[in-house]
Amino acid sequence: MNENIQFEFHILMGLPGSGKTYWARHNYPTNYFGNHCGRMIVDLDKFKDSNDKMIFNALNEEFKNYMNYCRYEKIDVCVDGPITTYNHLYKVIDDILKYIKLKCQWKKEGYADYSLSFIIHQWNEDRNTCLYNDERRGRITKSMVAIKNFDYDNIDPIIVENHLREIYKLNINKVEKINHMVEKTTTFEQIFEPACDNQHGHGNDEQGRYLYSEEWSLGGEWGNCWGDHGNVFPETEKEFVELDDFLERVAPNITFLQYKKIRNHCVEQIEWHVPDYYSSGTDEACWRCDMRKLYDMLKEMKLIED
């Protein structure tokens, strides 16, 4: 094969609380195991204590699995982290290039070359709104000091492209910049949506919409290729402790009657079949709570504020 491998890196820049992670979660579903063209996120915050190796460690831990599945497709990666200046940006790009040179040796497999595109997403410098958003995140440790004191550069993509061509002599396909505005986030975006199961879900469920309980078996049949078979007995129905724990956190003053109303209007049991190669398989079930309905009901009951 003699192809040009295309890397596209979306680098998110902005103060903590800008909305970078929220944007990434909605634009880069990390389902690359089932979709070779899926996008993926490298979250630098997970490795913030790695000092000078933060970026390289993040790439090595999160990017490598994606590469195993997507290495012959367009490689489309989002880098999310505390990046606010030219120096931060150049450090990220420099470590990306070092990683590619060390880990991505397609030339040994007959590939001619690779080209790189960098799309810079920058959120405006609105420190007051970032402080507001950070306060509503529900984190034990806030980012107030960082938001107030981080340096901030308004990035010019032409300067970045000239820097890359001069320093690295690379095959740069493009360097672009997309501007984003910092906006106040709602309670749903800050607390309810992150509690949803955005990665697994069930069937055609809308991502970022539902909270699920632990699953249980409704029974079925097992078998093997030697003619042995038998019944799989149903398991005891699970309690929806995930919902109880969530409500205890966000609406600790909820009454029993309010809780019953929520269970009746927001929660349902869903079922699905799990086929088996050697038998008819089993049926499974779980509880599912519509978090958008829950959010609206809790607001109506004046148990939360937006």
C-alpha cells in the first residue's frame, strides 16, 4: 500500500469552565471500538500530575487503543485540557509530533507519508462566566485560582502555521481556528447530563438522556454444541439505587410522595434479548430514568434551581 495517512487534531483552548469538555463530549463520542471512523478524546486533565510528561502520557494511555482500531482510516483526535497560551499550544503540538514519530511507523509497512491538520477551537476570555460555570460543576475542588490567574493568548492560526512550517518542516495540510463563546451552563448540562450513560446505553437510546440501573436476567436457555442445554433461571429484580443515590445528592429534601410521582413519570423498565451462539439466549432487563423529564419535574417541584 502507498497511501498518505491523514491526522486531524482538534485542540481545545480556553480557561477552565469555558465549556471545552462539554463540547468535546457532544462532538467526539468515544465509540471507536465499534466504529473505525469514530472520533476520540485525549483528556489532559487525567494526567495533570505527570508534570512535563502530561501530554505524552495522555497520548500513550488513551490514543494507543484508538490507533489499534483506526490506523488505516483518517485519524481524528480531540485534545482537551488546560491550554490557554501559544506556549501551551506549541508544547501540545510538539509532544503530538514526538509521539507520532515514535509510535506511528507506517513507513515500515509501505506507507509513503502522513499529513497533519490542526483545528484550534478557542473559547473567549470571559473569566466571570467561567467562574460561574466552575462553581456549578459540583466538583469538590474548584478551579477559581486557575481561572483568575491563567495567562491567555488570543491565537492567530497564521502565526501557528508559520511556526510549524519553520520549526518542523512538516507536511501541514491546514491550520484553522474556530471561535467559541463562553456561555452560562444550565443545571441539566452541569449535573444531570454527566450522570447519564453516554457510552453504553441500550438499543437506539438517545445518548446523554438516560440513567440506567444495574441489569438483571429474566431467564432463558443455555446450550452447547454437544447437545447439552438447560434453563437459565430469572434473577431477582434490582433496585434502582443509582436513581436513589442521584436524588439524595441533588434533591435531599424530596418527599416520599414526590419520589413516587417521579418513579411513575420518569422511570420505566426496558427489556432486550441477548442471543447466544449455541442456544436461544436470555432476556435481560433494567430500569431507565429519563433525565430530561426528571430535571423538568424537579424544577416544577422547586427542588432544584437553574
